[in-house]
Amino acid sequence: MSLTYCNVHFSQQPDKVVYLSAPLIKQLKLSGKKSLHIKLGKEVVTAAVRSVKRQGNHLYLSAGVRRSIRVPKIGNIQLNISENEVQLGPLIGVLTDSGFRSSGMPFGSRTGFIRQLLKIGEKKAYLFAFTPRDINWQDETINGYFLNAQGGWYRKVVPLPDVVYNRLPSRKAETTTSITSLRERFIRKKIPFFNWSFFNKSDVYKLLDGDLEAAKHLPESYSNPSPERIKELLERHQFAYYKPSAGSLGNGIYRLTYHPKRGYFARYRRGGSNVLLRFNSFNSLMRMLNARHGSGGTSRYVIQQGIRLVEIDGCPLDFRFHMHKNGKNEWVPAGIGAKKAGRGSVTTHIKNGGSLMTPEQALGRTFGERSGEVLDYAKRIAIKLSEAIERNFPHTLGELGLDLGIDKEGEVYMFEANAKPGRSIFKHPALREQGRASLTYILEHSLFLSRFRRRDN
């Protein structure tokens, strides 16, 4: 197998013929070949080979060829050559959806992100976006959305792709039979599909339960805890976080605190404001939680040991590590944001009054001269935790958002792992370059999974 770049052109020749420039014929070692298998995605056609006088690497596809394998456009692309087959591509599909759609915003609020990703890869791959409704399983085609040179959208029917990057935005939709079936169909057709689905908080703790490498960086956590378990954890650690297993953006989280002489406290968010309640007994605390969530509502919760995090101005800090698989199939931290909690807030989420800064700024204020050493250590732990999650997860991963805390001794703890992390940290002016790097890693890993990148370099 070998890879090379070439410039693809269309010819009006109706027969199934490909014309290759002399330098490309020489590079591909095709001298004397009468015919070739030409492949795009899952479609293959046999075409006659002709030579054309032109300098550089140029490939002309006749109308008969491009219609057979549905080549979407001309321009620079890679060729993957093995024996008597030349594969164009890779053909990379980004799976997403949106409730609100328009011609200029086909994926609603996610359109900007999808546009950025497709622009990054326009000279290295055929990138397109699609929704579940755009797949025709009977014909094994997808009516995909492509970008034109002006950044506008147009539709083209293409074969099933070489790899799918999953950015379906709805946690609820992903649990439906139709989406489960969609994912499994891609896998049955041997099409790499990453990332599989959202995580629930309890899923991650179960995944890593027996992993000694990861366990020392996990706060003590229990899914669907009994009142006795909650009481016992509070008495040992003095405070804990009680959070919904399938929650996001800090919604529904309680910070529970126990003072032997003052009783129990619950801090949470209600109607845009921070609330702090005091209870004389543990039973009265539990009555409040049960009243707020109804019968069985608290069964979908997780209790997690509180960690004494580093603070700025009396407000705790945590860190979002946006992790990616790179073109060598290695985990790397593409972007890191430090989040400072708002005064009196349960979480560091920006909408709850939190603020975002670079890790260098945050750690410089908390560890001084040791800040570089602490950050390097946190990066190493983030990579180890990502490897541990991947090791214990049955499906292909390429991206993770890790919410990490650092205590006053510099030890690192993981509170949550997100399989489809949000990108809000990249809105910080100092982190925009890291946001662009994140997009490049998505492309690189797609190239790796589609075998359009040598796996030994």
C-alpha cells in the first residue's frame, strides 16, 4: 500500500476510462497496465487506463467512471494504491442533526463547527456532513452536504464513506432503536465509526472500576446510592457532589456538606440563582431531595466524594482537557481550559457565573514556580486516563472531554469524562489556536482510521 496526492479532473468521455499523467503513472508503477479498479468509499469500478502528457500528478476521470462511483468534485485528493486498485479519498462523513434547519444553516447552531471542520480537510479528503435521514441503505448511498469554494452548501449523493465521525447532538435520540441500528449497520459494513455515543457518569465509573492505572485518580463514586451510602460518604469526606447520571452543563447538581456541629447543607442552582439550605438532620436533607425529584427520581443519581481543589479568591478551579486521537493513534491534549467557579456556585460552568482562563494563568496563581511541573503532570495523567477509558470501552473512540481537578498538593482527579465534549473553551481568545488544532486532530484520526495514513509513521 502506498499513498500519494494528485489533482483530480473530470472529462466528458462517456466510457469508463481514467487518464493519468506520465509522472503519476511512473510514481504508481502502472506502466503497461491496461485497466484498474477505481474506488471511492464502498463503490468500485473497473476502468481502462490511458496516458496523458502533462507535468505533475494529474488524474482525469471520465463521466462513466465518476457516475459509477459518484465522485463528488474535482481538486486535490489522496490516492491509496494497493495491487490493481486505486482508491480516491478518503471519503469522510460527519454525522450530525438539528431540530432547527435552514438552507444556510442545515445543522442549526452546529453549522459553524461543521463548516470549520470541512474547510480544514478540503485538500486532504472528501469531507461531507449528513443526518440519519440522508442515508439510503438500499442503494448504500448518502445524500451529503458539501462546501463550495464560497463556503456555501450543496448536496451530492456519494457512496457509504470510509469513516464516520459521530457528532449526533441528542443524548435521547442516541438511545432510540433507529440510531442504535444505524451505528451497528456501519460496523457490519466494516466502516469505522467514532465516537459511539454519549457517556453516562455511572458508565465511566463502571468502566474504570477495575483499572488500577485509573482508579487512583478517581474520587470515590457510587451510582444509585442508598441514603445510608450517602450519609456514610458525607461523614467520611465532609462534602460530596450528588449529580444526575445523564446530566450535562451542571444541571441538577448538588453540593452536599456535613458539619458535625452545624448539620447538613445543600447548595444547588434554581431558576438562575444559587441556593444554600441548612438541615438539622440527614433525614430532612433526604426528604428535600426526594421532594424535588419525585418517587424514583434520585435513583438516576451518582454520589461522588468531594475533593479540596485549588482555589483563586476562595473559588475552586477545575480543568477541561479536550483530548484527541492523532494521526498516529495516540491520545494528545488538544486544548485545556481552566474554569473558576462563580461565587457560591456548585459548579464552574460559565452560565452559572464561572469564568474561563488558560491553565498557565490559573496554575501560575495557585502554584507559582511549580505551575509548569503541575501542568505537565496533569497532561500525563489525562493521557493515561484517556488510554484507560479506551482500553475498557468496547467501541472506537477518537475524542474525549475530561473534567479534572487538581488538589493543593498537585494531585489530579477525574470527575467526568464526555465522549462528545462541547467546544466552549475554544471561545477564549487565548485558546482559539487550540480549537483549530482540535479540528486538525479529528481529520488526522479520520485519515488513520480510513487507512489513508501510514500506520508506521
